[in-house]
Amino acid sequence: MPAIEPKDKSLTKLQGLHLWHAPMSSCSQRVRIILAEVNRSYNSHLIDLEKNEHTTQAYQNIHPKGVVPAFVDDGTLIIESIDIIKHIARSNGFSLGSDPDGLLASADAAQADLKLLTYEFLFRAKPRPVEVNAAFERDHQNAWLKQFRSDFAKGFPKERIDGAVSRTFEGFQLLDKGLADGRPYLSGQEFSLSDIAWMPNIHRMKLMGWPFELTPNLRNWFAHISHRSSYQTALLEWQNSNATKTFEKYTEQRRAMGTDVANFGPLSGGVVSPGRVPLKQ
């Protein structure tokens, strides 16, 4: 859904661009990247997810699902990241790509699995305090998100992790196949919104040690687009260096124990790469 009517009516009076976002949110990263690409400045409203700032009534009056990002353009509120980046692209003459509906829809559909894998293979490295979880359960109104957090606390069953890994693997295989003709970008010869939609997802999976040697075309694509200044300024410079170090250490620990992402779903079929512990047969 594109624009929505905000509960907080003061938003309709805002002038210019306003972005409510979190530094390491993949959906926020998409929006910051397109804003960097079209060289648009914006009013930044940071939401600290670790401090439950997305659970406040004030923020949930901005974003009814209580997640990030939320975007206002001259009083118009848009809350879904794909809708936001499409709006910015169209407003600034930026290419959506030759197959925006397919590639953007697949990037959007991948978010649920990306979230589950992020929580399992990265966020378990840094458990939230009990009181923070209790406050989230008390104050947040998003029933799906509350159930997800509850499932995470109990531990995701292996079948659920396998399913998320399998769908992610299949999605990456399709992207890799599309790049097999030598095109430099996902939609062809031109960097477009399709690339922006997928950039944060690939970056996130790299943090958890996804074996991109299985999709060499996709690996090469990411190596190419990660040299863009927007990737540096809108994604890398917003990262918490302490958090990424914690994630890296945790990934190494799980790899040593044979419980990293490469030991689930179709990845657990015996693939071995340099520096990687042999996977289960």
C-alpha cells in the first residue's frame, strides 16, 4: 500500500522529506541508499530499536505496525520500504529497472526470511535484557511481531530455519541465473531500483557468513555495486562497529560448532569452501 492516512495528523503539515529509520535496519538502508543516489537531503528521525523506541505510542501513531522505516514527503506518509523507494525513484527520475514488479516483489517477499535468519544467526549474539523484552511485550501493538519475538525467545524449530534458508537459497539462485548473461546489474545495463532493493539483503547475509561461492554471478554483482558511494554513505557508515564485530565473532563460533547458516536447508549438503568448516553430510 502506498500513502496512508496518519494517526498523527501533525505529519500532514510537515514540509520536505522526513525519514524515521534505524541504522542497521535493512529496509531503512534501502531508503537511505535511494536518497543518496538521487542526492536528496532529508530530516532524519532515528529510532533506537534496542531501546524500544518503536514501541512508544507516539511512534506507533506514525507507523501503525511499529516498525521502520516511515517516510513523509510534504505531508504524505508512506510506510512500506518498497513503496517508499518507488515513490522516491519516480519523484526524482531514477530508473526502476526493466522488471521492477518481479525483482522488487521478490526483494519484498524475502524480508520475512531475512528477519528470521537475522535473529537466529546474528541477534542471538546479543540477547536483549529481560526488562526490555517485557516492555516490548507490554507496549507494542503489532501482534505478528510480538509472536515472532516470542518464538525467537523460545528458539526457532529447525524446520522453520531450514525453510527460511531454502527460500533464500532459491531466491539467490534465481538472481544468479539472471546475471549469468554478463549483465552488470540485476535489470540489465543500468543501475536501478532493483539493485537498491537487494543490496541490503545481500549485505546482511554476508554478515552471517552465507556461502556466496554457490552463486558466483551474484557474488560478483555485489562486489561491483558495493563500490558505489551510496553503499558507503547510506549503509556502511551507519553501521554500529561494535555490533558488527559481535556478529562476526558469533558467526565464527557457530561455524566452529557446525551450527552456522551453512548447516541448514540445502546448504547442508556437504559444500566446503576455503576457511569454512566442512558441513554435515
